[in-house]
Amino acid sequence: MSGSEFVRQMPGASPELSRKVGLDQRLHIDLPLLSLLLVLTGYGLIVLYSASGQSIETLHRQGRFLLIAYVGMLVVAQVDVERIKRLAPWAYLLGALLLLCVPYFGVGAKGAQRWLSLGGFRFQPSELMKLVLPMAVAWYLSNRTLPPRLKLIFASLVIIAIPTVLIARQPDLGTSILIAASGLFVLFLSGISWKFIFGAAGMAVLAAFPMWRYTLHDYQRQRILTLLNPESDKLGAGWNIIQSKTAIGSGGFEGKGWLNGTQSQLDFLPESHTDFIIAVLAEEGGLRNVLLLLLIYILIIARGLWISLNAQHCFGRLLAGSITLTFFVYVFVNMGMVSGLLPIVGVPLPLVSQGGTSLVTLLAGFGLLMAISTEKRIMDQ
């Protein structure tokens, strides 16, 4: 009898002696993860109200998107993991097709063409790929012998490269790198040899100069140069990072108080409600509130890794681990760029910054984690 058919009950025992199934398990809800997400998004609404200039309209809009996102998360959590696995290659093909449509039928904004408009609804296909790519790589590797051999590694890299290149040509280099990372995390978790990892790192170093010379756009080179010396263009390219670091430094440990930030409330800090919202929190709430936010993020990531380690099947382990580590990268990149440690790449702070499609995508990813988390518990009943 397979493990999935095993029933944890003594032979001849009455049903009353078997373990009862809780409501959270019936609804495929991981209560620790859901609780942490509710705390994070609730905290984010408080910060967003200040960062948006005390805009009730912005708060209502964010609340509507959160409601849609949470409903979507619960719906995704109900889907059987095996069904998710079967849908993965088809979802990947659909996502790649949508990305191919962007250059021809896409909607442009701010010098980039990244959106598609269907029935008056505008969305970025690259957001879909944040979930679909790790699903596809996990599907491909989970039915094969692991650690993967060179042939499987090469095929996985091709799966990763197709959407990465399509997104980079929009152009959206930051998102393309983050999406590539989600697929590479699956490869890493599959037990890939360290010699391949070090070899790839060496090739990346060798490719750095050709990429700088022939691949990067002028504005992308400027972002890197601004990181190294923001003072060289104080009123231009360096303005954002200078104002951000000023806001962070002026908050001290205790902060200036909610709604009392000068950089954000007087509009010195650009994009304060999206990419630079952590600077608003640091100025008004100080280091202690930033540490509290970091603690919430760390607990969410720890829970995600726990779900990955305890997943019932290889596909679930690879997918849950990739989603969790990718979430960590989003947090790390946003905080790194706002504090001047990384180039500005336009990555919002997950579940705190104002967003629409990104909120739905992130919480759908956590819905996948809940489906994986509750799979083993339900099958053990």
C-alpha cells in the first residue's frame, strides 16, 4: 500500500479514536502562515496611509486588492497539488505566449511595454511568470532522478531562459533577474552539484563586461553608476537614493512619529508609497519598527521553509522552497536598493507597497504553499 493510502488508525479501531480533522485543515489553511500574512498586510496598510499622503482613496484601493488577493489565495489553496503539477507545463506555455504578445499588442508606459489589456483590465504577464516558472521547473525535475545530471540542468536552464529573455527585452531587467532566480532556486534545491554553481558564477563574472558594453541600456548603466556615486548627480539620477537615505537616517531608533515624516509628507521622497515605502517607515517609526517588520518577514520565510521541508512529494518541496526563497529575494532587493546597497530596479516591498497585480500574485504563491502544507495532513487522516 502506498504512503498516500496509509491510514493512521489501529486495525479495528472505531472512527472516534482517529485524529479529528480541524476546520483549518478542511479549508486547506495553514493558520500560522495566514496569521503572519494578516499581520503583515495590516501593518502595511498603516504605513501606506502615511506614505500616500494620508490618501483614503489609496487605502480603499489597496484594501480592495487585498480582499481579491486573499480570496484568490484561499481558492488556490483548495487545488490538489497533483493537479497543480499537471497544470504547470500548460501554464508555462500560456505565460510564454502572453509574453510573446507583449511587443505586438502590449500597452506602454514610462518608456517600457510590459502590459497587456484584455477587456479593459491591464496586467503584466511577467507577474504570472513569477509563479509559473518555478512550477514548470519543479514539474520537469520532480519526475526525474535527482540530483540532476548535465542534460537535465541544461534543459532546466532553457526553460528558465525563455521568459527571462522575453521580459528583459520589454525592457524590465530587474523583474527578469528576479524571475530567473525563482527558477534557479528550484535547480539549487534539486541538489545541483556545487561545481556547476561555482562554474556558473565564474561565467557570470566573465560575462559582466560584455553585458555592460553591449546588453545594458543607458538608463541601466546609469543606475549602477548612481549606486557607486549618487552625489555625482544630486538633482537627477541620485535624487531618489539621497532622499531615501536621508529619510532612513533621520528616523533614528524611535522615529519621528506616525504621519510626522518630513521627507515623505513634504514630497521630497519620490515613489514613497511603492518602491521607497520602507524609507517612510524608517523615518516615522525608526529602527525599532523596521526591525519589527523584518521579524514578521523572517517568520513568514521560516514558515515557508518549514512547509518545504515537510512537503509530501518532491514537486511540493521544490516549489515551496523556490516560492519562499524568491519572496526573501524580493524583500532583500527592495531593502537593499532603498538603503543604497543595490541599484534601484523598481521592486516594491512585498505586501506593504501599493500594488494590484503584484499583491494577487504574491498571495496566490502563498496559496500554493498552503496547498502543499495541508496536503500531507489531510492524506494522513
